Amino acid sequence: MKNGKVVLLLLLIVFGISSVSAQAATEVYPTNWWTGMKMNQIQLLIRSTDEELASKKVSISHPGITILKTHQFENARYVAVDISIASTAKPGVVTIELKGKGKTHKIKWRLDKKREGNGTAYAQGVTSSDFIDLLITDRFSNGDTSNDRIPGMRDQSLNRDSIYYRHGGDFQGIINHIDYFKSLGVSALWLLPVLENDRPDRTEHGYAITNHYKIDPRFGGAAKYKELSDALHKNGMKLVMDAVYNHTGLQHFLELDPPANDWMHRWPSFTQTTYREQTLFDPYAAPSDKKRMSDGWFDNGMPDINQNNPFMANFIIQNMIWYIQEFGIDGIRIDTYTYSDLEFANRCNKAIMDEYPNITMFGETRVFGTANQAYFNANNLDLPYKSNLQSSVDFQCLYYGIIPALTEPISWTNGVNKLYNTASNDFLNKNPMQNVLLLDNHDEPRFFSVVGENVEKQKIGYQWLLTYRGIPQLYYGSEVLMKGFTNPFDGLVRKDFPGGWSGDAKNAFTGKGLTKDEREIQDLVKKLGNFRKNSSAIKTGKMMHYVPVDGVYVYFRYDDDQTIMCVMNTDSKAHELDFKKYAERTSNFSEAVNIISNDKIKTSEKATIPAMQMWVLELKN
């Protein structure tokens, strides 16, 4: 045994590693950075799981990189290092040394060449010219069964019969079906968060992040995510990330082993947010209500990030820049936006926009009231707090717009009049054309269920979605009449896309097993989605609408080259349509062509639109 130790010592000396400890237990965040970035001063967070770092002297050996300051924490296994990266710095492997007590850590850290094409090949922004499809990766398509379970991860479930277990969908499944998205006219994919969610259960949605620098291996990991990004860009499409400023997962290392106790908001006992956004702008709000709204935990498995901690704030902001640069992101949807510290959110948004001037962001402002929603994004309100968020997911046009238009009796303020009234409040927003329209999503009931499984109402829903002002967002599978309510289980609206798994009896990609109604809705989305791609009036034109009369709502999308007339009859009986009533927009045209049916109508004659139908008409001379 003694001789064995001597041999080992000689080997260590021969190979020159006698003073260097193992590196596997030490990690650096961000995991890498780039030359030529506007954000050229960053803060490295170094963490060891097996020894103290606080007493060690930190040095970096790489031309162009300078250490500005080091920081210690209550938890001595962490150290933070502020560095500056000069414009002369070259890409390569950077050696970070931590010396102390006769031992030296040598950590290899990468400085990479900056991705080319900022604003053109990536970070392009998502605009009203786009059509977004929202996917839950685990529930869309299983393209690689080898990553269904990953040894060592806490959640080893795999059961498609359960709405709460993992089902195996992955990036390869999405890549395999890019042609399907193109057939719908979709130009951008928004995936629910794809960062690691290493928790015991409910990992299908991705919102309980456990490592901000690791793509979940059950989806295919970082390499496959880059492959997906590249494949989308090669096909003229965009990638939207789902960012979470507000919280992490309970199993995140910054929660399980924090540098200090104040990196998350702490309460004497579990305290949940009030979900009352009004307290943030209510002139009569109690400070305690405001604090609980912003600092309370969103869920007992999701610790609330203390964004007033400067180190935690740096961690989140740098991670956003890293993510965009590493994977070529084009747009950002920000989860639970209203629960974040709003001054931090402005700071984070600005850092992103400074680095990527063309990128766009839209927030999940799931609130109740048009003024409430406008408060959280760029608006025309004269208030002490001014948000720099470009736009929101437009829940107002959902809750107080298209849903009541198709489900409520018609009255002065109800039915389709609510949609008209809600749109009339667009004066609150700097750029309402950037708001993201939806019929449903992963937190909302499927629209087909909301409208009582009425196919004609579903058709109206999609014709409205794809012609109204803003950016339309499809939710995977609703184009083939997937249904379900969120009450009592949100899993009911997160079922598998038909055909995404080998052996599925119904296949929405090929049409196998689809009913007549399912095919009709899918065909309508395809036809209108592709028409929209080439319609300047719908993508970037102006909008004019008329006060609804007897449940008939008429609005126009128009520019110098094209005019689209949309007629929505939400009444239970047919109504006469007189084009002369809308002379401001129709007088220069002699014919209206129905985009869906190809029927032609002379504008000099009156037409009759049947009950509960919508027409999308292109006006021609």
C-alpha cells in the first residue's frame, strides 16, 4: 500500500499536476463569453461543491482580460469576479487560477468568437409580419427515443397516459416537422422554456429552471437546440425563447446552495403572491399588498428571485445575453412579467436591446383590463413608472374581445361590442401592432372548448386571429380541434400533438384519421396563414373598424397596395351587407374576393352574410 502511494506521487509529479485539484466540482457562470460584445464587462460566478474558494487569490492569464474586482460571500464555496474584456482580446481558452493553501485550481473557460449576423441572421425580432406557433416540446413530437429518460435526473417518468408525466417530445421531433409549420404559414416557433428542469415531477412545462446554463438533455441538449435554431433560420423562420425573470425551480443550485440567503425572497413561512397586479399602480394600495405581489412566491416549487440583489440581477441579465448569443434567438416572451421587480425588468430589457437593437420582447401580462395591461409595456400614460417592454401577450383581446364576441348575447356592451371596445383602447399603447394575439395557450382552455365545440365559431376565431392588428399566435394542435379546459387540470390543455409519436392512430401531419371538421379547420389555417405571408395590408397595414350593428362587426386592414375587408356576423341570423356603408374604404373597388372560398361579390350590390360566419374579403378594382 505504501509503495502504491509512492508510485502515484511520482506519476503526479511526472505529469505536472501535483498542485492542481480536480476541476469537475468547480463551475463558472457564464460558462463562456464572446469577443466584440457591447457587454464587455461581466461578472463571473465561480462555484465549488467541495471546497472553500473565498480565501483564494484569483488570477486570469489571457491577453485583453483584466480582473476589476473580486467578491466573497457568506457561503465560502462561491466567489464572484468582475472582468473586463478588451476589444483586442482574442478568442481562445482562458485559464482562471485560484491559489491558496498550497493548492491551485486551474479552470478552463472559453472566450469565443461572436456569432455573426446580429439583427439579420438572428436577433431579428418578431413583428406583425410573423405568425407564431407555440409548442410544448415534450408534447409535440418524439423524434429521438434515446433521450426519453436521462440517468441521474430526478424525474424518470415516461407515460403518455398521464397528463402530468413526461411524454418524450424533443427538438428532433420539431426539426422533423419544419415543413408542417411552413405549410401553415408559420414563421416563428415559441417553445416553452427548454432549460434544465431537474425536479421530481411536473417537468413537462419547463418553468422551474434548475440550471440557467444547461439545455434540458431530455430534449436533446444544447447541440440539438442549436441544430433546431439553424434549421429554422435556413428555412426563413425564427426562434422565440421563453424567459423567466421572476423565479427558479426549488432544485436550482442557487436555492439549494446559495451564495447568501438573500438571493431569493425569504418569508417566515411559505407566502404566495397575491396575483393582484393592481397593487403595483393602485394609488390607494397598501405597501404590504404590493410587497406580497412582487416578492411572494409564484408557486411553492418556484422560489422568487430577489432581483434587488445586485449579484442575482447580474446573473439573470448575463444569462439572457448568453442565451441569445449562444443559440441565435430572435424574439423573447417573458414569463410572469408582472411579478418581477419592474425596475429590474427595465434594466434587463435595456441590456438586451442595447446588445441586440432589432430583437423584440413581449411579456406575459395576464391581467384584467386594458389600462392594467398597458401599464406593463411601452405606453402613452403619464406615470412615475415607465416600462420599456415593447409589447404584451394580448389577453385583453382574448378575455374581453373574441371570447365574448362568440359566446355572449349581443347588447350595448356585451358580445362583439366588447371586442370593439377593447380595440378602441389601443390609444393606451405605444405600438399595439406589436401585441401578440391568441385564442388559447398552455394556461388557457382550448378555444374549441370555450366556444362549445362549435366549428363555425372556431373558423371565425382563426379568421380574426390572422387578420386583426398585432402578431398572431397559434397554440399547437388547436388547428385540428384539440380541446380541453384548464379546470380542474391544466394538463388537459397540454396533450400530445396527434401524429407526433410512432403508432398514433391520428396524424395531423399527414391527415390520417382526421375528421372532416378537423381537416376543414386545418385547411383554413393553412390557406389564410399562407395568404397572410404575402399580404402587406394584414402584415404591416393600418386598421379601421366600424361600430358593430346587430352583431355585425366590420374592420379593414389596408395600405397603398391592398385592402382587406373583414366582416364578422356574430348574430343568430343572417344580415345584409351594404358595401356603400363603408365607402371610406370600399368606394374605389368594384369586387370583393373571399380569401377562403374564392367567391366573388360585386361591391355595387348588397350581399347577405349568414349567421355566425366571417368573411375575409380582398377588395379589387
